[in-house]
Amino acid sequence: MCPEKLLISIIEKSWFHCKNLEAMLYLPNKFPGIKYFWHQKDDFTLTSNGYIWTYPGQPITKKSILVLPENLDYQELKKHLSQDPYAICSDWPYQYVN
């Protein structure tokens, strides 16, 4: 469980991965406007604010959140980033800071 104070401090810059129905019901009631999503093994998942959580290797749009770009080979990564995704979700975010 994430401390509420920490969650509030990062809420505007984060998407929250709900792991169960209880979390999907709790978060938007407790924190209106919070961005969240739930998925299993989907190529694409629509987030609560209308962006597309996009798995590696899938087509990218300007509404895509590119997931785990570090799992792509260099050419594929370069191609995906050139398509101007809205955001990235990475285990290594500092690799992508300009």
C-alpha cells in the first residue's frame, strides 16, 4: 500500500496500475481525476483519461504510452520514438531524459 502523502505528491505525473477491481473502484472515488488502468496481457489498454497503454512492438500513436521501450531493439525504439508517443513507461526512465 502506497502512503497517501506520497501518492498525492506524484498523482499529476503518474498513471496507477490497478491490480484488482477493488483498486479500480477505490482510486477514482478517493482521488478524483487520478489516471489509472488495468490490463492482463493486452496489446493495448485504454487508460482512465483516454490514453493508450501500448505494449512493446505494437503500433504507436500520439495518444500512446510506450511501455518498456528498453525491451525494443535500437531500430524499433528509434522508429517508435519518431512517432511521437504521448509518454513512456520504463523501468529506466533516466535513459530517456533529454
